[in-house]
Amino acid sequence: MKKTLSILFVALFTLSVLGLAVMSVRQHRQKVVRHVRVHLYFAAGQKFMTVDQVNKMMHSSDSIIGKPVKSIAVHSVEKQVDRNPFVKSVDVYFNILGDLTVNVYEKEAVMRIFNQKNQSCYVDKSGDLFPLTGRFSARVIPVNGYLSMPLRMGKNVSDSLYARGLLPGLYRLVRQIDKNPFLKAAISQIFVNSRGKIDLIPEVGSHLIRFGKLEDINIKLENLEAFYKQALVKEGWNKYKSINLAFVNQVVCTKK
């Protein structure tokens, strides 16, 4: 008997909780949207968008403020904002007061690439290509030279369009440089020469760093960092004409 009463009590309690939850949801859906709160998240030193731009994307058809919560399709708002080429991801939801919260996460550029047609775009941390903006120029490593590849916005460096070219390797090279604070400060530019080999342009000094082919990237960068710290710091930045990293197990230098 006690067991039966206990089960009945649990069942009634559960039904009561579910009923209150359903009632709460219904009341919430009847609320009117009072505020739209946009939070824009971007990488340090980069800001491709503004809050006003995000608001315009959401209000492109009808105003959201003043409408019942139930009439707003959250997924539709997310899609509207996500169409922007600078958006990495977006999260839209209502709080308990009925305010619409929109969290927008921007793409983070790691390189800017120029092809031989003088077309240019950014590549983000995920390897996605996205366009420039007139309001802001990101301070990232520029990659230029003898690059004939087309630049298709929205494509990724791993897509079939680029799979057999230099772009995937250039992306890996830039990502490794970007992860290393010392090398990130030391390298100002990447140049693809007429033979398809890679040259690095240093931030300090007049020497040229001949990287060679896009292989053994980590080992070559480790050799460069070690040489910089052990030799150039002692001997000066202008002693050498070139630093050749093409040979994996050694650094070959040419003096001026």
C-alpha cells in the first residue's frame, strides 16, 4: 500500500511540474519582445562588423521589437545573420524577460592572399576564404607572388579547387607561424617565387629566408627559430644576404 501511494505521489508531482513548465512556456511565448541585445565577439585587433550592421541584417524585413515572442522564428534570424561572410557562427535565443539575445562570433583572419590578377581576400583559422572590408584591414601575414589560383569566397583551402595547388600548404605554413609568438613577430610576408618555391620576408634585417618547398614545415621553422636565437642575435641582423632552410637538417647562409 505504501509503495502504491509513493508511486502515485511521484506521478502526481511529475505531472504538476510538467504542467507548470507548459504553462510557463505558454506565458513566455505570449510576451512581447522589448529589447534586442547584440553581442559581437571578435579576435584581438580585428573587427570586421559593427552592432549596427547586425541589427540591420535582422530588421531587413519587419522590426522584431514589439512583436510576440511566439511570432519570431529564432532559426530564421540566425540564418539572416549567418549569411554575412564575416560571421563564423551565431547563437540566437530569448531570455526569461522576452528579450532577444544575439551572440555573433566573427571569423578570425590569419592570412591575406593576393593572386596575380591582384585579387585579394582573407583566410580564417578554419581555412575559409572571405572578402575584404572597406572599414577595416586586418594585420595578418600577406601571401603574394606567382599565384594564379582563383579566389572564391566561401570556399575552404581543403576544397578540390585548391587541393592540388599551393594554398593548403601556404595555409599550414601560416598557421604554424601564427602559433609561434617569436616567428609571428619575425616574419612580415610570404612570397611565392617564379619557380613555385617559398621565400619568407623578415620583419627586421635585409636578408631573404629561402624556405623552399612546402614540406617539413615544422622542422624548417624550428631550424629558423633556433638560428635566429643563437646566431643572428649575436652576429647582427644584417650580416647575411640569405638564409636557406631548404635542406631539412641544416641552415645554409650566404654572407653579404
